[in-house]
Amino acid sequence: MSSSSVKTAPHIVQQRPKTGMGFAFDAVDFPVSANFAIFLDSVTQGGVYHDVERDWGDQVTEHMSPSLRKADMAAFRQTVQRAADKAFLTPLGRNLVLRAYHVLAALMAGNRDFMADLQGRNRFIFVVSAPRHGGSYLTKELLRALGKDYRDYPAWFMHDGFPDIRQAWLSHDGMEWLPMTRRAMQQTAEWIVMADWFFRDDPQRTDRDADAVDGVVDSPRPALRTIPKKATKAIYEARFFRDVFGMHAEYVVPVRHPAAACLSLVEKAGGMPENGLFPQYPRSAIEGWVLETWAQEGVVAEAVAKMPYFTAYLHYWLRYHEIMATNGLFLNNRKLTILPYTRTAFEGYLQRQHDRFRSGCRVEPMHIHSKVTAQYPQWLRQSESTLDYMESVWASFGVRFPRDAVAEAL
């Protein structure tokens, strides 16, 4: 899903300190994101946008959305602009836009009263992982543990590309330049409003005392509304995420061997390119993220397209897990759970969540296809130095990288 933004009728984001001085932004400066426009269209039943993916959690039929080319993105942007305009004419749509701007103002100002209220009522469970690491399965099962059907939560809300946080302060998405304030802060504000809407009827409830996260029990145990989310890009502003969502937020980090994750990406993207090299023009959002990682280091897509597919991907995998360790997710995080990509680890964790939230269900089996050793043994050899490095980096932050365990699913 693109993060391109669209303009609604002007609304003011204001902060007015006691001195009487103030400043203001309007919708020209902070237009709503495409995802939020689609959300508005959905809840106001505008009927403008119809391409809604709801089967993102099925392990068998799951597919990756193609990366939008420039012409397609222009048409997409026109569609979501119509959706935003139509939704804004309704009382509900207008109210939701205003709420999103108010949340943005609170985040920009560091409003502690707002954050105390957000954190005091909600327990967010973020699944933070590189793509093709089992995050969709984990998120789906967390929803089931809460008694919910994942198909009631569209991909543009629950899945990994939103908020579209990136490494750079200022980055281009194919249509426009967006600063961190819009990618991270505004889109997080919009997601908070969407989460409040989708979980508006959920009670605040306690969980079972025996099922604390890694043995840590909140004291006194609060009654909280539980909201899971796949948050692949949270690593790029992990300190922001942790400060905003607070001490009750939990972070589940599934870890998969890079060779297995790469093969999964290849299969879902349509197969290995005939020349065995990484494509210059990405076939999926994930391949686009690989190119984006290289671009951050000054390597253009034409140069990446001369690399073997796995070489290009392995660098993305390395940087992702390096940033995860160094950018604040691990530091003094008592609510961090590391899950190696194995059936025992995943199903064990998820069954504990079903028991914790009293779903009365058994976890659905995890599907693992071990093909790498037979098809690409050279990828395993090529990964060794990267895995050595990652063990060292994670250990420097007091977290054990589950190297031996992830080797079980090859």
C-alpha cells in the first residue's frame, strides 16, 4: 500500500502556549495519508475504493501486493483523493479527520496527558519482524486469541507497511517527498484513530496472572484493551514507538534464517528472475524495501540489479536486524519476546496467548516448508558471516540471537 497523501478540506493543527504565541498547520502541510483516506471511505461507506485485501493472514493463499509504478500510483492517488473528499462531507468522516489531527498535535507537542490516557487504557502487542518471518501468522493468531476474525481487519490497518516509517528524515515514495513528521508521527496518529475505531467495542480486561510476558507481571495488574499490530517498520523509530505506546506495550520479534526468508520472498514474488539477479524494478513492496536499503547507502537500483538475488537480499536482512538492535527496541525492554522461526516456538507462544485471553481455542498449526538446504545450499554458506555478526551485535545489547533454533527450519 502506498503512503502517498491526499488533501482534505483545510483543518488546523494548533499548539498555543500560555505565552499567547502559537503556530498552525493546515491540510496543505499535513494532508491525510492514502491509508487513512481508504479507512474514511470504508467507515463512511463511500464506496470509492474497492481493492481491499482481507485475506492477509492465510498461510496458504497469502500473496504480496505488486509495487505500484508511477502511472498506477497517479491513478491510485486520484482514487483515494475522491475517497477522502467524499468521506469528509460526512459528519463521521469529518470527525475522524479532526481526531487524527488532534492526536498528531498531541504527539508533536509530547502531550503527556494524552499519552497517559492512551497507555492507561490499551495494551498494544506489536509483531516486529522483517518480511517473510511469520509475522502475519502471529498477528492473525493474536486476533484469534482475542476472539476475533482477522478478515474483519483489512491489510491497510493491520499489516506491515503502515505507518510507513523509513530510515531517512526526508524520503520520496514515487510521488512526493515526505518528512519523518508525516511518515512516522502523522501516520501513527492516524493509525491510533483507526485502532480506536476498530476496537471501539472491546472491553478493557485483565489477562491470566500466570501468563505474564517473559515472567514480567504488571503490578497492579491493569484492565486494558488489547490491540495487536504487525509493525515491520517500527524499528526505524523504535524509541518513538516505545515512548508513545508505553510500558504495557509488548514486542514480539520472530526471527528467521535469511536464506529461508529469501526463498519465501522469491516464491511469493513470482519466482527467481531468469538471470538470478535482483530485479531493478521491484515486483513487490518487499523488493522495493531491499532497493531502498541499498539506496540509503548510495547504491542505485541499476547497481543492485547486477547482484545475485540473495546477495542483495542478505544485505537488507543484515541492516534490518542491525537497526532493530541499535535503534532502541532492545534497550531495557521488559516486554520483549524473541521467537525463532520454529513450530515449537511459534505455536507455544501463541497457545499461551489463547490461554491468557481465554479464547477457548487451540492455535492453528504453523506451516513450515524446509527447502533451502536442497535448493540453495550456497545461500547457507554465504549467510554464515552475517549470522556471526548478528550474534555479536545482539549480544552487545543483552539479547541472544537464536541462531541454532532458526537453523531448524531450513
